[in-house]
Amino acid sequence: MHQTNASPQNIVILTGAGISKESGLDTFRDADGIWSKVRLEDVATPEGFQRNPALVQDFYNDRRAQLDHADITPNPAHQALAHLEREWPGEVLIVTQNIDDLHERAGNRNLLHMHGELLKARCDSCSNLFQWAVELTVETPCPSCSQPGGMRPHVVWFGEMPLEMDRIYRMLEECSLFMSIGTSGNVYPAAGFVSHVRQMTTAHTVELNLEPSTGSTLFAQTIYGQASEVVPAYVEKILSEGLPG
Ligand code: BV8
């Protein structure tokens, strides 16, 4: 493994719905994706929740229940990233847009969910946050303040501020490798991370996706194929040869 005596090289990995597709979870913008079945405005905005909270709660109840299915498990792409976190001498941070728990179940620990988590809920009345694996309805009382009507999925909707942005930008500015996996590059601020890395660092940037994303020309390297094939291969390559350039 190629190693210099310089400070350890850190890796930041952005993941999107494409990394979970082969685990059986739908993406958003593929032809059969989630946004082909429901309108984003109705289920993934605060206005939609205001207008029809039961519709939004059911949308997330269905997706939360799906995570319980025995056939929904981490795929080789998730496992390769857990292997990379264990074996890489520098820091490996996964910034996921996904709200599933497949990175955790694969074994990644240094991970943050910038769009929230399906298995957490919070109370808008008292702001407490809870692990939540069951159904949530408009009548569900808050376990902490007992108020009904305030519980919502701990998920970032359009128009809401993604989570931990300061930490994300700090890590982007200190990385030597930025990997983008399984995202179409349509949603900001995540879609802007590669430009931020190029402006602020000399890091290598690579996109691993089924097809070119909206921002594919911004990456120094692009690798196309199924995540469960291209991600393990790329991880093995950098573990044995070090980072390109
Ligand atoms: C915000 C909810 C600011 C959870 C989601 C410019 C700058 C800043 C903001 C904006 C801007 N322009 C517009 C905005 C607003 C907006 C936005 O970006 N709109 C878009 C539609 C234009 N952004 C926001 O509102 C964000 N907030 O900016 O706040 C702010 C400032 C001040 C004060 C307040 C706020 C919030 C964004 C988060 C929204 N919530 N989801 C949920 O229900 O899941 S986003 C939604 O899209 C998903 O959560 C997902 O995380 C995200 C990205 O989708 P992808 O993961 O990329 O999935 P997609 O289906 O698109 O693509 C899958 C890819 O995988 C494809 O390329 C496919 O080819 C590939 N693939 C498929 N199979 C495989 C594969 N690859 C490999 N292997 C395979 N097998």
C-alpha cells in the first residue's frame, strides 16, 4: 500500500439512493423511482405535511416498514465502504443523502445522514428526537411531552436545511479523495459538494454511478456500472495502490 509520511489522507464519500437500489430500495428519479409514484411536493415538503399530514406519515410509514423486510440488506457496495473505513489509515467519512440504515448495518460508524433518518422521529412541540422503528400517525403522542400532533419523521424535506452542514464542509475542505456514489446530482447542496472540493482542495474526485449524473463533467474520474460491482473494485484498488495522482 503506497504510503507517504505526510498527514494521513482523508476520504469523504457522498452516497445517494443508487447505492441502495441493489438492496431492493427504490431510487427517486429512475423511471420506476419514487417520484414516478408520488409528487415530491405532496410528501417531501413542509407545505405537503401541513396540507395532508396523514398522507406524508403513510409515505414514510411504508418506507420505514420496508426496512424491516428480511430481503432488504446491505449489498457489496455498502460492505466495501465498511471495509474501507476499517482498513484505510486516514479518516473515511460517509455523507449519505439516504435515510435508510444500510450503511450502519454494513458496519460503517463514521457516517452522517444529511437528509435525516427513517428510523428516527422528532417532536415539533418539544424538539426531542427518538429512535423510531414503528408506525407514526398524526395522533401519536410525543413520548417526552405527551403532546399529540407534533411528531414527524426526522427527515429533511425540500426547503429545509440539511443536517451537519458545517462539519460536512470542513471535511470536504480537508479531504484528499471525494467519492460520489449512486446519486443523480440533482439535489442541492449535496450536488454542489464536488465543486466545493475542486475549489478548495487538490483532492481527487471520482463519480461511481450507473450512468453519468447531472454533474459528471465536474469529476476528474468517472466509473459507470452497478454499485455492487464498481465500488468494491475501486475500494480494492485504492487500498492496494493508494490514491491516484
Ligand atoms: C436546502 C427527503 C437550503 C428524504 C430529500 C441551489 C442551492 C441550494 C438549494 C437549492 C438550489 N436549487 C434548488 C434548491 C432547493 C432544493 C433542491 O435541490 N431542489 C432540487 C429538486 C432542484 N434543495 C433543498 O431544498 C435542500 N435544502 O437547500 O436548504 C436552505 C437555506 C436556508 C434556509 C433553509 C434551507 C433539501 C434537500 C433535501 C430534500 N430531501 N429527501 C426522503 O424522503 O428520502 S432529497 C431526495 O433526493 C432524496 O432524499 C435523495 O436524498 C435526494 C437525492 O436523490 P439521489 O439520492 O441522487 O437519488 P436519484 O434517484 O435522484 O438518483 C439515483 C442515482 O443512482 C441515479 O443517477 C441512478 O443512475 C443511480 N443508480 C441507480 N441504480 C444504481 C445506480 N448507481 C449505481 N448502482 C446502481 N445499481
